[in-house]
Amino acid sequence: MSKFSAAITAVGGYVPDYVLTNKMLEDLVDTNDEWITTRTGIKERRILKEDGKGTSYLAIKAAKNLIEKSGIDPKEIELVIVATATPDMKAASTSAYTATQIGAVNAFSFDLEAACSSFLYGMSVAARYIESGKYKKVLLIGADKNSSMINYKDRATCIIFGDGGGAVLFEPNKEGFGLQDEYLRSNGSGREFLQATYGGSSYPSTAEAIKEHKHQVFQDGKTVFKNAVFNMADVAVKILDRNNLTTNDVSWLVAHQANKRIIDATASRIDLEEEKVMMNIEKYGNTTSATLPLLLNDYESKLKKGDNLIFAAFGGGFTWGSIYLKWAYNS
Ligand code: UT7
């Protein structure tokens, strides 16, 4: 057992200015505001429009926001992890560019890719570095420019996804706050239901594939939905049981924002009242790796030292899991 636990000690976030509303989507695909709102809870999402700006732009902005708010010296950061499903480029690490741009000149860095569970898995990885006793400041960023892989003629995907970034700092804590337990899973038989088939190593992009939008995300929404509801609720129950927590002990559910109905189903399975469920899907849609840190950023002022947070996520692969974390500070 480590002498330290790994606590979140600062958060930051960023979303682009451009707002894509449900009404605007009505001009692009056969859909309507009422359908999107009732089936997903989403009203609008943010899109990074400028040419040549990728996920690192969102990651850098989120990290700079954290640095500014917390006043930490970026030179003290020892590791930068960028959790993302949409890295800037192949072969060149998004995290290396991000770390350099934020002035984390003494850090090493790597990208972590696990679809919508990237940030959740990243919390586990960041915590292990802290718990080892070797690292004192680990910056975990979740960022995705989903608009780079969305077909705005496909109503099954374009209504859901948005762009954004969020960042958290992990530091050692001797009072027992921070990450308490995790229950992480994956099942590769799910990958056929949510993927961008072309553009990776199995099927490099071809002119024909691009013409047919096969380099962009496809999903069998219903199957993903069913698996998300079952598995997110299942892991949330497991983590509560394993830690002898009752619903009354839970301060907040911090759930991946993919569809309000999935989040509601998870909350209902653990009998959690609506006031304890963090929700911002209406503003940003599904920002993939950024949903969890953007929730923390939006709710930071409401969080109190000692609050019990239950994180849950589900995504492509399939990948999913739950984390139990004790909040470490009052803002
Ligand atoms: O982060 C992890 C990744 N993604 C997810 O977790 C997403 C999981 N899936 C979902 O959120 C939902 O499945 C969707 C929002 C994608 C779709 O909602 P749904 O309630 O599963 O709808 P559906 O696919 O069962 O379709 C119901 C009806 C169909 O019409 P008919 O056959 O009943 O006449 C669809 O054609 O709604 C129609 N439909 C739409 N109508 C208006 C499907 N998409 C749309 C749309 N606008 N955008």
C-alpha cells in the first residue's frame, strides 16, 4: 500500500467559441431540435473551426487555464498525459507538442487512447505515477476535436459530438484524499459498433473511402446505447458495493456525457437523486475525452473537500469503467 494517495488539486477547461445548435443541424440533416433534446439531452455543441488547429489547441488552452487558475509553475510538471481519440497527427505525439507549448519543459509526455474512456483510464495511469512516490506533479488532459472525424451528413453521429478540452493536476496527498478505487474493463468484440474504419493501419485512407465517408465515425447507436447503459450502471454498482458505500455516501456522479438517458439510467440504478448528478451535456454534447474534466471544471465551485465522487464512462472498443475519488480541496 502506497504512503500517498493521488489527489486532484487543480482543474481547467476550454471549449471553442463557435456554437453549433440543434436548429443549425436541422439545415444539415433530417432532424429536429425536439428529437435531439428528448433523445439525447443535447441543445448545442462547440466546434473548433480554424484550419490547422487540432486537438493540441484544445489541450493547450485547457492546461493554460489550469495553470493560470492554480498559479503552478509549469516547469514543475513532470509528466503530461493527453487522453484523446483524435490526436493531431499520426507518428507525432500530441502530448509532446502540448507539453512544450504550455512550458512544461521538464516533463516527459505521452498520448493515451481509449475512445470515450481515455480520460477515465488516464486517471488510473496518472494515479499510479503519483502513488509510486517518484512523481509529484502529473498533468492529465482530456481533449478531442471530434468535428475532425464527424460526417455532418450522418444524423446518427453529428448531433452528438462536440469539441473541447479539460485538464486536472494530480499530486500526492497524505490525508487519504484522492483516488480510492477503480474498476476498469474492455471488450474488443464491441469495436464493430463504433469506429472510423479507414485512416488507421488496418485500412489506410483511399480516395474512394473518403468519398464514402468511411474515414469518419460510424456507430450503431442502439447497440452502443444498450451496452453503455448496462455497463456504466454495472460498474457504478460494483464500485459502491466494493467500497461499502451507500447512495447517501455519494456526493456526485461524474458520468461520461454521451447521452442524458444513459447518465439518468446510471444514476437511477444507484438510486441517486438528480441534484447529485453532474450534467453539462446540453451545452457541449459528447466531447469524448473531455467530458469528465469539463464536468469537474464546471462544478469546481460546488465541490467540497471530502466529497465522494463516482466517475463512470463507456466508449468505443468497447471500453468502460468506474473510479471512486475523494475530492481534496475547497475552491
Ligand atoms: O460515447 C460513447 C459513444 N456513443 C454513445 O454512447 C451513443 C449511444 N447511442 C445513442 O445515444 C442513441 O442510440 C442515439 C442518440 C444515437 C440514437 O437514439 P435512439 O433513441 O437509439 O434512436 P434510434 O437509433 O433507435 O432511432 C429511433 C428513430 C428511428 O426512426 P424510426 O425507425 O423509429 O422511424 C431513427 O431513424 O429515430 C430516428 N432517428 C432520428 N430522427 C431524428 C435517428 N437519428 C435521428 C435524428 N433525428 N438525429
